[in-house]
Amino acid sequence: MREMLLIVEKDTEKFEEQYIAWIKCGITLVQAYSMQEAIERLTHEKFVTVGINGDNVNYLSQLRIMRDITKLPIHILTSNYTYEKECEALALGANVY
């Protein structure tokens, strides 16, 4: 059974590019289009980590809920870095920003 990584990503084309790269490493990516969908999947499926594209997903409002239901590492990936956003995301339960 392959390890699965949950990716919260609205852009299917970006997801498919990532999928191809990770599958070569033996890891299957699973796409969720929203935080709500990701939270639901986390309650029913087994993943090794969660990645969130902070550029196109509104994640802050539901990040605390996600942290409450999983102990998995949560990574926020963004090209719009600010120290304030990093502090807020880490305070809400992200592991890496």
C-alpha cells in the first residue's frame, strides 16, 4: 500500500504536476479542493501529511478545526509570505509555513 499525501489545492493542473513528481517517489497525492473536503477526508482516510496551497485556498478559518482532528504534519505552501501570516498559521496549528 502506498503512502498518501493529502493536498488542498484548487488548481487541478498544478495538482497533476505535483502528482506526477510524487508518484515517482512511491507516494500518492490525493486532492481536496477545499478545507472542508480535506477535513472530511482526514476523518475517513489515512494520510502521512497534509499540504495546503495558501495561494488559492482560504485555509485560516478552518485550520484550527483541521488541527483538532489530526496530529499529522500540516504544511502551508505559499508564494505570498509574510511574517504575520506565518505567525497566525502556526498559532492555528500549522507545522510548517
